[in-house]
Amino acid sequence: MRQKNQKEARIIAAAESNRRWWKWAALILLLAAAAALLIFQFEEPLRRRFQGVKAGVTLRGRSVEYLLPDEVNAIVGEIAQHEGREAVSAQIDLDKERIIPELNGLAVDRESTVELVMKARPGEQLNPIYSELYPPICWSQYPALPAEQGNPRKPCVALMINVAWGEEELPGMLRVLQEEQAGATFFLVGRWAEKNGPLIEEIAAGGHELGNHGYSDNETFPQLDAWSSARSIRQTNEIVFDAVGCYPRYFTPHKGEFSPLTLEIVSRQGMRTVLWSLDTVDWQKPGVARMKEKIMSNLEPGQIILMHPTADTVQLLVEILPLIRAKGLAVVTVGELLEPGWWQ
């Protein structure tokens, strides 16, 4: 009898245990379902908050906060369709022995821009990253051809200031250039440079470029042999280097006169021959009004403007630099004009 009661008690206890187990199982299932519902409801916002772009980030003024990589890539693709510039090949005129340098293109680098956005800190204001596109024809392929202008699609002009005399006017000229935030390339005659080291240092300290104008302004390069031409150029380069620690990259011959031999000698020095497209003829003292009218009537993007350090030229700069800038053109060095990158 006792064994029978114990057996019934065990059966009852087991049944009660099963009922409790099923209750807990049902509760767990109910909680799991509720958790799944919550996760389903909040998964997207959570994923965007932890895996998307940080709060307050903008790209080209457009909000991209909490966007995921694929969405950012789509936006960058839209921007890329409307921004960028095609590369422009160098233009060659073999009959005139001239070359107009190329202009590299620009395209939005989609992969780098998306990476930039996804790594941005909260509140950053971003712009796309660009990569350069290179044209098939470059002026580096024709090292002996001279340039007399930059690419006309580049919104810049350059000042070529040839210096064999006029040192008394250079401080005033440098002051005007500084006030107007304009650049220039000073092509120095070596014999003059030997005697004016402090002025050369002042020119370089102003952020301007130094070019080579041969050793003597009495030289006529088409009449010089290879040895004499090379000596004139090398001697001037060394004088400039001794003064400021850098060698000129550009050479311009006296009166714009040169021969095929001259061009070859210059290129062998690792330099380029540069001429000009607009001449003030200031050494003839035509007056400020005439020089101003000539420049402003013929001004085009890409031009190289030739001048010398005269009193009238200093006043000319005072008057024309604001006008050039008002036309949307930057006044830069010859090197800045001729290099193939876009002017920012």
C-alpha cells in the first residue's frame, strides 16, 4: 500500500513538473517572439546608427547622416555625373615651333569619396575627392618646343618680367605685386644677377619665380655656338642658385630670338624655353595709358605678358592688376600657368 502511494506521488510530481516546464517554455517562446518583433522594428535604425554615416555629416552641402555605404555611393555617383573636366591635349604647331601645354582633367574619385564619408567624424562638412586625368599628348613629349602661352582654358595669365637693369624700380614692383596678391616670374640676366644678390633674395622671398635670361643682354643666341649657349645658361643658373638655393626651370632668349640649336641646348639643361604672347614694349616708354589699353584690349586666358622694371610699369601694375582679377583671371608665375594642373 505504501509503495502504491509513493508511485502515485511520483506520477503526480512528474505531471506537475511537466506542466511547469511547458509554462516556462511558452513564456520563453513568447519573450523570444516579442524580442524578435522589437529587433525587426528597430533593426534598421540601429544598423544605420552604428554602421552608417555619423550624425550631421554633409557632402557638398547635402546631408548624408546615417546613410549606408551603398546609399552614399549612389549620391557620389550623382555628383560625379555633373562634376569634373575633360583632359585637354597639348597643341603643337611644328611650322611655328610652338606648343601650348596640355591641361589635365578632373574626375570624382568615387571609391575614395565614399571611404571619406563613411570615416567622417560627426558634423564634418566634406567635398568630393578628385583624381587627375591625363591627356595622350603632353608638352613633356616635346621638350625642345617653346611655349608662348598657357592653355586658354586655364583662367590665369602670367607676368614675365625681364631684368637686366631697373633695379631701382624692383622694390616698388614687388610691393604692388604683394598688395595685389599677384605672382610673377623674373627672368634675370646673369651679369645683372651677380651684382644684385639681395634683390634676388627679395624677389624669391615674395614667392615669385626666378627664370634665366642668359648671362648678358648683348648676346644673340642664334649667333652663338653650342658651347657658348650652354655656358651662358649654366653660368646664369649657378648665379641664381648661389643667391637663393634653387635653379631656374625656364629660359627666355633676348628679343625672343633663338635657333633650333638654342632650343636643343636649353632642353639638355632640363629647362624649357618660354616666350610671350602680349608685349607691353615698356622699354620704349609708350606711357601708362597706351600700355594699359593694349593689355586690356587683348587680354585672354593663358597669356604671358612681357614687361620690364620701369617706373611706368610699376604704375601700370597698380592699374591693371585689379582689372585683370575683375575678369576672373588669376595673375600667376609662368610655371604655374604652364603646369598642366587646374588652377584652384
